[in-house]
Amino acid sequence: MHEVASQLSADLLGSGGLDRDSGLRPGAARQEVAQRFASVVADIASGAVQFPLPGSGGTSQRFAALRAVAQRDLCLARLVEGHVDATAILAELQEPSPGPTERWGVWAAEPPGEGVTATRTEAGWRLEGLKQYCSGAHSCSRALITATAEDGRRLFAVRTDGPGCEPVPGTWQAIGMAGSDSPDVRITDLPAVPVGGVEAYIRRPGFQHGGIGVAACWYGGALAVTEPLRSAAQRRPDPHTDAHLGAVDMQLHAAGALLDRAAAEIDQDPHDNSGSARLRSLRVRAFIEEVCSATLCHVSRATGAGPLCRDLRHARNVADLSVYIRQHHAEHNLAELGGLVARPENTR
């Protein structure tokens, strides 16, 4: 799974996340991550870096590539994951692939609020409203965006670098994941091209496969958070430090093995003929979220306040991971998982 990590060189991703000044200024963090995002997208277009499509036989390589980016910089991983997810969605719904200079996002969050509506006009579809959590709002040139039409929820492709699509100042105040640039975006009479039919975005098997790709990013973030604990154990033998490292290693090893198994199962059944994709996604995401939470706890208890106060990269890794794993919907997702497991056909 991890062979692809060498493709994502230190020269491309930087020597270790954001520089010292950028790490302290969210605006600068956003700009630096955007520059790296553009570089990664250019390398994807040239073939220097590869993210095989889910279910293509290279899903393990895809997850390893996402992990490698996330281990360097979770904010960058958030943008890269959106771009390669958009590529996979377009392929699955039989739409043209992104152009070589286009940077895509997937803006599909639908928390309570105004939302976005879609209207079919004589001139084509138009979107109107407010979309929340639009990662890469200032750096993406295209996006796939969900909106509610008269006949139900649909997915649309839009240009994000022109009129009708404006990030709302002050709506992304996050310290963790600051560089992911995920503010609200005001949509005004925005031309849109439908991608698939009603609910096609959610109903396709790739929706579940893509959710596991996000978990691969969380996993990479947890590996990064572990570094001060590993360094402490190497510098000074101590049974308590070793115990924390052992607990973290056990869980991270299991998480990596679970991602490998999930990748193999996706490649064996890319169209979800077995109907198991949702169950798999819920299990993998819940387990890796729990591993990430446990890793944050073990590392903090073992190393104390020192790395959080004196190591800017570690402090950002902790803050970023703490925010990113909240894409998992906690007990809501666990309740859904339990309901699926309770069905007789899933009892084993």
C-alpha cells in the first residue's frame, strides 16, 4: 500500500507542512496550501503523481497516496482529496475528466441553513443560495456542488473562478484546518451543468468508496501526530512512554490493515453488487476516527504540553486532525452502523 508514498516528494509537498510564519497566519496558510495544491494538481495532470480510480484495481495505491499527502499536510490533503474525488465522480457518472489546469472541489455539505437551490431556465440550469464548508473556495477553478431542484437533490458542475460564486468573508474562522480554506460561498445566478440524475451523487457506489478515501487522510494525519511520541521513546527509554507508543502503534497498524482490506474489497466489487459498500464505509470510518481520537489522547498524555507549545508543526497537526475527523458524524453514524448490523442478512 505504501509504495506510492515516494511519488509525493518532499520537494513537492515541502519539508513538513507550513512554514513558521504561515502557520501563525490563517491567510498566509491558505495561500501557501493553495500553491502546493496547484503543484500537486499539475503533477497529477502530467502523470508524475497517480491516484488510481476507486475500484480500478489500484485502490490501495489511491489510499496510500492520500495518506502520504495527509502525513505531510492535512490541509493540503483536504484539497487534493476533493480534486481526486471529483475526478472519480465525473468518471463514475460518465462525464468528461478535469482539464489539465483545472482544480476541482466537491462542495456537498448540507448542514442546516439556507442551502442552494437549482432552477431550470431557458438558458440552462442556474443555482442560487449559500453553500457551507467549501474547501478550496479561493483556489479551486471548478466544483461539483449539490443543490435542491424541483425534482430532488442533484449534483452540478460549476465554475468557481468567475461571477456568481463569492466566498463570504469571515465564515472560516478555524484554527485547525485553516489552510483548507473552507468558508461559506454565496451563489448568485450561477450557470450550472447537471452531473447525473436526481440523487445520483449519493446513490452511486463511489460515494461510499470516497468516504473511505477521506478516512485514509485521517489516518495519515494520525501518523503525523505520532511523531513527537516516537521521538520521545527513541530519545529516552521510559515504560510509560513506551506503553503509550505501543498502544498507538497497535491501533495504527490495525487501521492500516483495515484500509488495505477495504481497498481489496472495493477492487473485487467496484459496483457494489454485494450491497456491502455502506456497511464497509461506516465501519472503516468509525474505526479510523476512533484510532485518530485515541492517538491524539495517547500522544498528549505521553508528551505533555511541550510539543503543543514548542513545536509549531505538531500543534498544527493536532489542531488540523481534531477538526478534520469531525467529518465523521459520531453517534449518528454509529447508530446507522448498528442498525445495519442488526439486520439478519448482516449477522455473522
